[in-house]
Amino acid sequence: MSKILIIYGSSTGNTENVAKSVKEALGSCSLEVRLKNVKDTQPGELKEYDAIILGSSTWGMGELQDDFVPFEQGLRQVNLGSKRTAIFGCGDSEMYPDTFCEAVNILEKRLKSCGARIIADSLKIDGEIESSQKRAQDWAKKIAGILRKE
Ligand SMILES: Cc1cc2nc3c(=O)[nH]c(=O)nc-3n(C[C@H](O)[C@H](O)[C@H](O)COP(=O)(O)O)c2cc1C
């Protein structure tokens, strides 16, 4: 069975709540899933898992959520082989049209440069999250399907 680690960084709880929905949906597909806050996670832990899902909101003007900054820097030293990965994040396209969910783009680039394989289109949640929770769960179920097939 694939062991999956979801790592989130969240300042006001939105990305954390989406991460919980993603975990619940993957769990309902009988996958073994662990959820961790990025501030309690070291990049070296990633090698213990078959698949990694990263979730960060975007802050500043197109920057990673604060707690993700040191983690992303640490990732630069890590070889992720062809580990399977996916990325999600929360942002606000109305207030920040030019940098909407830029953290997701930053993490995509980083994972690719570490040699990871991105197995699904990234999920970008816009504005309030309640109406997007079903979308997040559907996204997670799609990932579960891909992980099962491989
Ligand atoms: C000061 C500030 C800067 C922000 N900058 C961006 C941004 O550049 N791009 C974006 O898409 N969203 C931006 N946002 C919106 C947040 O990403 C959004 O509120 C998100 O849901 C927060 O998620 P979190 O609670 O998981 O941190 C910003 C919000 C604030 C308050």
C-alpha cells in the first residue's frame, strides 16, 4: 500500500482545512495517509513515503507561506528520485490577480528540480474555501486513482 505524506503551511487555517479534506478523501480510498504541518517537518522525512502532497497558501506578493520558506530551502539539497508528488494551495485572485497562488508555482518548480514526478495538475483554491472542499476531495480521489494504477 502506498504511504502518503501531506505537508501543509497555513497562516489563518485555510490551507490546513483543505489539507484535512484531502487527507479524509485519500483515507476513504483506503490509502495510508499522514498529515503534517510544515513547521514540524524536515525535508529528509520525505524519503520515508511513496508519495508527497505539498500545500501552501500564498502571502506577501507571490511568496510561500512563512513556515514553508525554510522547508523549501532545505528541499534544494534533497534528491526526490522519481517520487510521486502533487501540490495544492489557497490564494485570492480578486485581491492578488498577478500573484494568484504563486506559492503553488514555486513548489512545482522546486519539486521538479529535485527530480520528483508531479502526477496531477495542481489544485488552486480561490477565496473562501467552503465552496471548494468538494473540489479538493475530488482532486484527492483522482490522485488516489493514479497512485493505485501505478
Ligand atoms: C497580506 C496578504 C498577502 C496575500 N498575498 C497573496 C498573493 O500574493 N497571492 C494570492 O493568491 N493570495 C494572497 N493572499 C491571500 C491568502 O493566500 C489567502 O487568504 C489564503 O486563503 C490564506 O490561506 P492560509 O490561511 O492557509 O494561510 C494574501 C493575503 C494577505 C492577507
